[in-house]
Amino acid sequence: MDSLDALVLYHIYKSEISVIRLGAQHLQNRTIGHQIIASHIKCTQDQVEASLRNLKDLSFFDEISSNPGWYANVKFREFMRACYPDIEPKAPVSSS
């Protein structure tokens, strides 16, 4: 994990994002496009996409097969809670 990966993780956690899609979607139902993350953390879209792919390989995200993107999983949430106990995002939205 490099410093950009850590920045991407922090931004996603602090912003209470659950799903990241490729593209320019704005935050809606805790889903956002990687281009918006890039603009928020002031880096390129390719850097964010590469970081997300790296973080997926480290098992922080699960890939969504039906539409290119990533879902923040339990490893991501537990890791971030351990790193930032003072930030307590909302519980994940239940699909039931």
C-alpha cells in the first residue's frame, strides 16, 4: 500500500462511500464515480483507478461484476475503524 492508496481509503471511509463505479457519478445512495474521488483528492482518474485495483488486490474491496466497480467490504471497514476510531460512519445500508 502506498500513500495514495491510504488517501483513497481515508476519503472513501470519511465520505461514507460504499460503492465506487468507473465514471463521473456523484454521490448517490453511498455510490460515487472514481472521477469524483480523483477531483476531491486532487489526482488523476488513472491514479485513483490504479489505487482501487491495488486495494482490491489487498482485499479491501470486492469487485462488482455486473457493472465495473468495487464494493467496500468488511475488511475495509474493520481496518479503517482500527486506524480512525474517532470517525464513525453510518452502518452499511441493508439490501433486505
